[in-house]
Amino acid sequence: MASVLLALAIGAGGGLLFNLLTIPLPWMTGAMCATTAAAMLGLPIRAWMPLRTVMVGVLGIMLGSAFTPDTLGRATAWWGSLIPLLLYSLGIAVVIFALLRRLAGFGPVTAYFSAAPGGLSEMIVVGSAMGGDDRTISLMHTVRIMVTVLLIPLYFRLFEGFVPTGMSRMGRVEDIAGLDALLLVACALVGYPLARRLRIPAAAMVGPMVVSAGLHLAGATAARPPGEIVALAQVVLGATIGCRFVDVPLKRVFGILMLGAGTTLIMLVIAFACAQAVQAVTGLPFTHVLLAFSPGGLPEMSLISLAMNADPAFVATHHLVRIVFVIMVFPSLFRLFAGRAGGGDGTSEKL
């Protein structure tokens, strides 16, 4: 437990520093950078996944509170961006797969599931089961999420002149009434086990989000998790990402960082072009579409949308659809075109 507390302390320190420097999304990006540096320096830090599960549930409750009757009315227009999102997911997977095979020498299974823009946990499990190198897949997706989380808020700050304000408008712990607090806790206690039983992807977030959305749409409560708890969730998520580099040789860390950063930049450029096209055709706000198409994780991109006040329901729904699509379609496509790998695919450990 001492290693977990050390990771959280380092993450909180990084978040505080980034907050003082007014860097976008400071508590998550600061925690992520600080714990990554600590891991590379060999400090004894460790993530505690049950805590991450709780914090992801908090974000799910927060996202659910963003669903309103008006949101449901707008949802009919989302098909104009959801269908291009699926095509984009297929397109970037093909491009990145080819690059990882030809330039990095990845085996077919590892390259495929490193390129697939699905959830990190799901891609590790499926890729490993089909014979891929689970550590390489994990690190590639970790870098993808890390680079996206760092660059997207920075882009909007530097080129769009946008300063995140969403978090500052959240309430405080003492402002939440007792009944409202109980209802918010119930969202997690009911939603997560139910979603897990139904085997819904990203159950820790989606379950509480759906229950929270139902309560808010029904008018049972208008409360949302306070800003202090959401900031803590950012620190936990950021620290968890950084801790994935623990016990990875420095040479391999640098190799994966360079490769992952390069492929993520390609994904982001394609996402930018797609968002411009979707915005031109549908009239949807460019900010919302770019956040929906960006190759980050569901919890991380949802946090960014909350911070930017950019329709969290829209962004979260698109990322959830992408994850479900990848989980349902990509393994079957791999079996169809490449065959099932046996005991591994020979991915080089030099990276």
C-alpha cells in the first residue's frame, strides 16, 4: 500500500504543479507526467486498480448528469458523426497496422491489436489470447492515451484560444445534500455490478453513467460529483497511466514512446481531417467532433470534454460506440484476413 500512496502523492504533486502553471487539465496530465517520470527513475510506485474503478465510476456519474431531455432530442443528429467515426476507426487501424508491421517489425497479432482503437484492457486481453505480446500492446495503447490527453487540450489552448473552465463550475462537497449524495452513490453501487453482469464494455463507467442519466432525466436529482472528487479522479487516472511504465527497461520505454507518439500523431491528424469534414457536412461543433474522434480512452476523453464544457454526453457516446464496435468487429476481421495466431507472433522485445 505504501507504493500506491507514493504514486498518488507524486501524482498529486504533479497535478498541483501543472495547476500552478495553468496547463490544461492539470490534475490528470500533471499526475500522468510525474508518475511516468517516477516509473522511469525506478521509484517504487504502483497503481491500485480498485481505486481506479471507483474513480471511473465517479466520472460515469458525472457524465450521466450531463444527459438531459434536450440531449436525447439532439441524439438523432449524431448518426451523421457516428457512421464516419466507425469508418475512421477502420481506416486508422489499417494505416497503423501497416506501419507497425513494416517499420517496427511487430508480429501480425501484436501490430493488429496495438493499432486497433479499442479500450486498453479489452485490447490487451483479446490480443494476448490470440497470441500477441500483451506488454507491447499495453504500452502502445498507454502511449496513445497519454499523447492524446497531452496534445488535445494543448491544441485548443494554443490554436483555438480556449481555456478549460468546466471543472471550475462544479460544486463543492459541502454543497451536496444528504439525499443527493446517497442517490449519486447508488448510481455506482447499482450501475457497475449490473453492467458487469451484462458484460457491457467499460462497465465501471458505463453502468453508473446509465443509472445517473436515468435519475437526472427523471428529475430525481440535479446533483453531480463535486469538483474536489473529480480532481481526485483525474489524479488517480493520470497516476494509473504513468504506473504502467513500472519495471519496463528504459531502452524499451523510449522505443515505445517514440513509436507510440508517432503513430498517435498520425491518428490525430486523420481525426482532425475527419472532424473538419463532419463539421462541414453536419454543422456539429468542431470541438465536440474532434473530441469524439480523438484516439484517447473513454474516461480520459470524457474528462477533457467535461473540462472544456463540450457536450460530455456526445463525446462519451461516440467513444463508447467506438469501443463496442472494435470489440465486436476487429477480432473477427483478424481471424478472417490473417488467421488465428498460435503461440505468439514473434514481436521483438528490442522496443
